[in-house]
Amino acid sequence: MSTSEVEVEDALRSAWSLLLDQSDSIADTITLSLFERDHDLWERIGPEFRADVRTSTRQHIRRGLRILSGQGQEEGEGAGNAVELWRETGRRRARQDVPLELVLNAYMLGARILWEALVGRVTVDPAIHVDDQVLLLAARSVWTTLDVQNTVVIEAYRRETSRMQRQDLQREQGLLDGLVEGRGADPAFAEEVYATLGIGAEDAVACVALIHDRPDVGDGLATVDDRLDRLGIVARWHVRSGVHYGLLSGQLPDEDTLVGVFAPQAAGRMGVALSTDGIAGFATAFQLACRAAETVPRGASQVVAVSERLPEVLLVGNPQVAPRLVAEALGPVLAQPPAQAEVLLETLAALLRHDGSPTHAASELYCHRNTVIYRLKQIEQLTGRSLSNPRDKLLLGLALMARAR
């Protein structure tokens, strides 16, 4: 630097050094201004946090003035300590859940009051002479430092916020895993779930399970979350063994209504099950919702309620029974030529849908009533079972369900 530049820098440092003995007073002015400007907020935050703000502000002003006046770090502080102070403040304010906007406004207010303190000191003491150019440079140095401070604070604040969000998510997902594993019946665990997931002890609880074959499942669920929010339903999502599932809580409607919420944008095979025992019954609701989803044909996008799929859920829950059921009940029909077997099975399904009525089945199949009666006789002769027998009727219906899977 030229001689004149060195002289200006020296004058600038000398100007800032005028405030060294007032650093705590300036800091307290900043703190009081903050408290007055956002009085209601600071009152809610409480005395401990207000004391922390006062101490932190004093540290900031003291170190800032030492740097601006060329005094360097205080003994034992080490290099780069001012930046670390800003960084730690950003992290701490994030942990204290102070809005970032409020933090940045506090720094801006502090810079303004610090500059005004310098102008005021020069103005009130005739013995002090500071050139206008030096005062302008002092203003520039304050705002330049503010830019650096804000950059450091914002980065630290956002990093800490992200870290806390990851921790919260991990804790939340750990609790959801515990519920699926049946720990909801443990009172201590249930209390932790209530506190962490924001679930009331009297809230109804349900599970929705999604078996998906596409990577874009999250987009559909985000849209559903908006609808759930409008209904006052809290949703917590997790993935377990390839199943994307959610815990729903609040004043829940019945299963059919929940199906209607998810149906417009079903992201895959989905099942919904209400828990009959709140948090303690969530593991059962999870199993039932998964089995209900498994009753939906592969590749389809459909939402079903457990209450509407109980026979199918029973079959899904007993995979060894289904092939035996089909063989025992429908084996002779399936042994016929494929075209004939398909016609007989279609006729049987129509008869079961219409409570065994040949007339109504014929109307659905667009054929004559006598044709249906003839096919029914064939079915009964081949299987040795009669639709007039309630047990045979149930067995044939379950067999058709099992075969459809």
C-alpha cells in the first residue's frame, strides 16, 4: 500500500478503537433494541434465552471491535475465532428454533447501531477528529463484515437444521419400525411415540401400505399428504422390506372413506386398515394392510380396504392353502379343455355374484337362462358340489378368489 493508504488504514483502526471501552454498552443497546422490536416473541422465548442473546451479543461486539481496530484476537482465542463464533451462533440459533430471518435481522441491527455509535462518539467529543473519508470507510467495513457474517451464519444454520431434520427423521423411523414390531403395547414406548410423532393418546390410528413397482411413488404420496392435511389427518411415512407404509392418526373416517382419499392417485397396490387398539394395535393393522395390498393384481394401481377384502386377506395370509383349495374345489373344471373351462368358471363367478340366480347370471353373461342352468349342472357334476349348499358355495367362491391371485 502507498503511504496515504497506510495512513487511512491506521486512521480507520484508530477510529474503531475509540469504541473499545464501550463494547459492552453498545452490545446491551443492541440487545435491548432487539427485545423492544420483537417484544412478544422474546417474552415467549423466556429469560434463559434472552440472557444467552445478551452474552452472545457482547462477544460479537467485543471481538468485532478488536478486529476492526487492529487489536487482533484476545489472548487464548486462536486464529479464526471470530468466524467460529458466527458459525457456532448459527448452529445454536438453529437448535433453539429461532427463525433465520430473525437472526439475520439481529446482525443487521447490530451493524447499524455499531456504526451509529462510532458517529455519535466522534460527534459529541470535539477533541476527536475523524476525517469524513475515514467514516465512510468505517461504514463500508461494517457492511462488508456483515456480508461475511451473514454468509457464515446462514450456512451454519442450514447445516444444523439439516442435521437435526435427519436426526428427527431417523428417530421417527425408528419409532415406526418399533410399532410394526409390536412395541406399541409397551406404555413407555407408546408415550415416546405420542410425544415424537404428535399423536394424541385418544387419536384413532390406521395403516396404509403401498407395494410399488415404480420409483416415483413419493410424488403421489406428497399430493395425498395435502389432502390428509386438509382433513386434519397426520401421516408419518416409512419404508420396510420394500413396502412403503404410513401411520395415519387423528379423527379418522372409516376405511372406505380413507380408500377414497388415496384412490385418485393410487401409486400401486395399496391396502388400508384401521387399528382396533390404537398404537398398541398398529402392528396388526400393518400386517392386514400389507395383505390387503397383496390381494390387488400385480401391476395394478388400486386401493382396497381390509374390511372389504377379508376372504382374500385370509387366502393371502395362508399361501400354502390357496393351491390346495383351487385343486380340491375346481380341479375337475380346470381339467376340461381351456375354452370350456373358462366358460364354466365365468358362469360360476356370475352365479356367485347373483346369489345363485340363473336369471340374473344370464342377464350379465348375455345368454339364455337355460344355458346358465345347463352349465351349472356341468359344474356341479364335475366338482361334486352344489351352490344350494352354503359350505360348497363358500368353498367355490374362495377357490375362485385364490385362482384370481
